[in-house]
Amino acid sequence: MADDHLSKPFDKSAMTEAEKREMKTEIRNQIVVFVLMLFLTVLAFAAVGADIIPTNFAVPFILILAVVQLLLQLLFFMHMKDKDHTWATVFIITGIFVTVPTIVSLMLLIGIVKY
């Protein structure tokens, strides 16, 4: 029938050699970033669990690691480092401008008003 050619394997890829190299580089970068993010997660758990860092620096330390992981996820896994992601960037920035004041106001409300 008409779909018989779909069951046959391709003789060669439609990708050029440059596209294949670029894809291999992208895959390697994502694996490296994934391993780095796993390391940062283990570092956060180990630092707090083993009391390696001072108690008053624990929360800022974890927040710093969280921001680094957020940036890595945005850049590599959500492809924000690539071109033509203007609308995604606009929505993320808008979300930040809505979320941060909301969290700050709720923290102030809970901190000031004790129920």
C-alpha cells in the first residue's frame, strides 16, 4: 500500500554532519549539567545533614544552590540560551515580578500578624 515505505529503514540520515555534531554537543552538555545539578542537590543535603556549614548560613547556602540550579534548568533544559525564546523569557520574567512581591507580602503578613 501507500505506507509500505514507512517500514523500511532509512539509507542515510537527513541531518548534515554539522547538525549531528551540534546535537552530540548539546546532548553532552545536558548530561554534564544534569550531573552537576545532582551534585548540587547532594551537596545541599550533605551540608545540612552533616552540619558542615554554620546554622545561620544554612538557609542562604541552600537558596544560593537553588538559584544556581534554577539558572541551569532555564538555560539548558528549557533552552533559554537558544535564539527565538523571546515570549518564554517574557512570561518567566513576568512570573518573577508577580511571584516575588506575593511571597514577600505573605511573609510580611505572617511575620507581623500572629493568629
